[in-house]
Amino acid sequence: MYQAIASNAPTTLLSADTICMIFGAGARPHMHVARDRSGELWLYNYNPHKCPREDDTGMWCLDDENGHKAIELPEWMFPEVRWEDMQALLIINSNQEV
């Protein structure tokens, strides 16, 4: 099971089997969840950052595409994750060490 590591966030759990099925070899012991300005929720296998302000896309970005993946999650998941957050929410596989 993957669960959020934040004082306000143990509300949503994701099955490790689901993560592995989606990401395959790209699944990692720790993942990140972030919400775009539009409300779309994304799961990343590497820590994303907000795209540069000059782009003003209202999206999170990954530094490169080499093995970095993102999948869209249902918007109702992780209600505590907001665009205004400074960092993506770290979630870990509670069956593995980080």
C-alpha cells in the first residue's frame, strides 16, 4: 500500500499492485501526487516541480523524460492536495523502505 506522508494526509491509499501495473518497471518505493491549477490530479514516479512562471501553464513538470512518468488520477482522490501547495505530496510504499 502507498500512503501519504504528511500530517494532514492519511486519507487516501493506493494499492502497490495498482501502482506496479500502471508504472511497470518505473514504479518506485516513493511516488509524488500533485494537482494542476485546472484541478487535474497526477501521480509521478519522480518529484515534479511547478513549471516556470513564464510558461504560466498551471501544471507540474518533470526535469526530463528519461524514465519519468505521470498518470492522471481521479480528481476526488487526495482532496488535501491543492495547486497552491509548494511541493508535491510524497507517498511511500509502506511495504518497502524509502
